[in-house]
Amino acid sequence: MGDLVEVALEIEPFSGKMLTIVEKGISFFEKKRNERINTFYEELYQGTTEEERIKYEQQIEVNADDFYGLLNASIEDEEEEKVNIYVNLFKSIRDTDLFKDKKARYQAIHIAKNLPFSALELIRLSEIESKKARENGGRGQEGAEFFIHKMRGFSMMYELNMLEQYTVIYIDQKTNRYKINPISSLFVNSFFTPEELSES
């Protein structure tokens, strides 16, 4: 912190009051960064043994670009709720073969970073509706799409527009109804835990 204050003073001498504001600003961002890093690691290692932690740390080195990219995203994101999404996505990259394809991995990270939590929450709820439809003998895709289409009338147009912009959903030109991109199920199952996808 001292180095940054010294640089600021070289650019323009501050009064004591202004210097205090600069220091408070630096302190605020340092606190936020440290809290996000701690949350990220706590969620990453939750429920693991010491032996598992050592193994995971070795895997972090293998997936270093993805790990530090998602850690950095969790620090910079305005929405604290998305920290868990970044952690879950890294776990999917680390533990499964779902993202061996570099393009799919890049797309998942891009969507996680750029969609607001409210839009990601909407696809979580649509996945739950999909499971309910399958359990009742229906088609899961239709259940999810019916739910998404129904959201048009619930002041969710911002979220729907964002999901459409990132091709998570699209409008069928024949029916004028929302359809869900098949790859979206891969993303939602990587952003959320099985427990989070079994509750409404």
C-alpha cells in the first residue's frame, strides 16, 4: 500500500485529508480481494481431507491458467454470489472430461464471467424444471423451455436478453418461443452443484 501512496504523491501532492481517502480506497480493495480469495479457497477445499488437498494442489498446477483465471474473475466480479460458480466450474474442469475440448471450456468461462448471477440463476431453475418434467414422464427439454418462456411475463427480460446474447437460449422463428441450446445443460451442471440443482 505504501508504494501506491508514494506514487500518488509524486504525481500530485495530496493534503492530509486526500491522502486518507486514497489510503481508505486502497484498504477497501485489498480487503475485498483478500475476502474473495479466502472464500474461493474455502469453497474449493470444503469437505476435503489433507491428502485430497495435496492432490488438488498438484492438479491446480496442471490447470494453472484456468485456476488463476477463475480466481481472478472471482476477485474482480461485482457479484459475490458468483464466487461459488467460478469454484464449481474449476472443479468440473479439474475432475471431469467435460471440458477437454478447449472451445467448450473457453465458452463456459466466458459465460460465467459475463452473465449476471440473476441470469445464471434462471438457467439453474430451468434445469430443475427439466428434471421435474423427466420425473413426471415428460420431456426434460420441453419442461425447461416452458419455464424459460413463462419468464417473459415475470419482469425477467433483462436476464432473457442476456441469455440470448450469449446463445444459451434462442427464439424459434416458427413458434416465437424460447429454445434452450443443448450445450447449456453442460454449462449449468458445471456452474452449480447437484444439491443446488435439486432445489427451487
